[in-house]
Amino acid sequence: MPELEVIASRLNSLLQGKTIQKAVVHNHLVLHGIEVRHFEDELTGKAYEAVRADGKFLLISLENGCEIVVNPMLAGRFWLMERPKRPSKMDIFQLHSDNRTLRYTDRKQMSRVYLVKGGDYSQVAEFNERGPSALDPELKLAEFKQHLKHRRGQIKSILRNQKFVKGIGNAYADEILLYAGILPFRRKSSLSNEEVEQLYNAMRNVLMKFKGILEKRSLDEIALEKRDFMMIHNRGGGVCPLCGGRVSEVTANRFKTNYCQTCQK
């Protein structure tokens, strides 16, 4: 979520009001529920109205009431260029405007792109019935506890569940749990009230801290996913920055979990 919120803010400031002179789809495999020609025709000649992030989705609103809804998954990336670029195997679509081309790539072709009309997101997989944003100012500690009350299982899995709160992925869940001092494999039922409060505060503080770091970077830097600011995720066998101990690593269902056995209990 921190990346998408910064990307959306940057794209919104640079694209708002500009007209898409030409929309070109280079790879149709990630388009869902719409034909290539229809997608291109609906976008060509329309002006950008707004760009916003919604959890793990990026939404591009156009003046005709349509929205491009993108779930980038693991490898979806947004690039903004002054000149169109010759498409590569990674390119999904390019939207050409005066002096600006929005290029969307996905080297794994796992992302999902939809065209929504009238705010009907019923065809967008995993969009409806999500929880509040992890950074929603209205999500106070009491509401967080209430949402958590009805969840079962390991705490990391709960954090990653978009029906609990939206916007937290695998990497950020590791970071949050490190700062909360909670092992990712703990059952929710084992957490004390004090630990739940630590978890809430860690969630807000970590996401805001990383968002602040990303706001100082260019779109190209963010697209390259240079996550050098992360303390523990993807650092298995390394040194925990909080205590100097060894960072442990476990991989299950293709997802990597990193944690510190000293800092996290």
C-alpha cells in the first residue's frame, strides 16, 4: 500500500486533466472481462479525472465515468515517460498523452486489469467485502480490536487478509510484526490486549514511515522496487537491526517469512 499511495498521488498530479490521445494494449492476458479493442476505444480521447489507491488496487478515473482498475500483484509496475517506448515482452498497455506516456508492465503477467463503469466493482476479483484501509484515519484502536476479534489463525495470515484490513502484503506484514515484537506464527487467540495495541501502533507507524521514505523517491525508483529501507523482510541469515541477532527465514506456499527469535515472542 505505501508504494501504491505514493504512485497514485504522483500520477494524479502529473496526469489529471490530460487527454489520452491513444491507448494501446500490448498484452491482453491480464485484461479481465473486456476485449482489447473495446478497452482501447473506451480510453482513447478521454481525459484523466483522478488517480487513487485503494488497498492493493490502483484506480484511474476518466471523464466518461470509466475507471481502469489495476491489481498489480507481485510484478505490476507503472512508469511515466516523456516519449513512447518501443514495447517489450513486459509491456501490458501504454496510454499516450501530450508529453506523457503512462506505461504499465508486468514481467510475470500475474496482474489483473479491469475497466469498470458506474462504480460497479462486482467483476473485480477480491475488491468487494474488504476491510478498512490499514491507514484509514477512522480506524482507531477500538475498531481495530473489534475487527480482530472475529479472526482466527496465525497473526501474519490475518494481517495479510484483505477482509481484515486492506493494503498489507507479505513484506510489510514481516516489518510490522518485527516492530510489534510478535512472532508471525502466533495464534491470534494467544495475543494479550497489550500485544494487540502494540500491533496496531506498529501497523500505523511502519506504514507511515515507509510511505514517507517513498515520497522522496522518483516513480522510476519505486518501479524498480528498491526496498532498501526494510529492516527484516528478505534478509534471512542477516543481522536483525534491532538486536543484532540472526534473522530467520521460512518459506511456505511460495511466501517468504522473516523474523527475529530474539525480538519477537
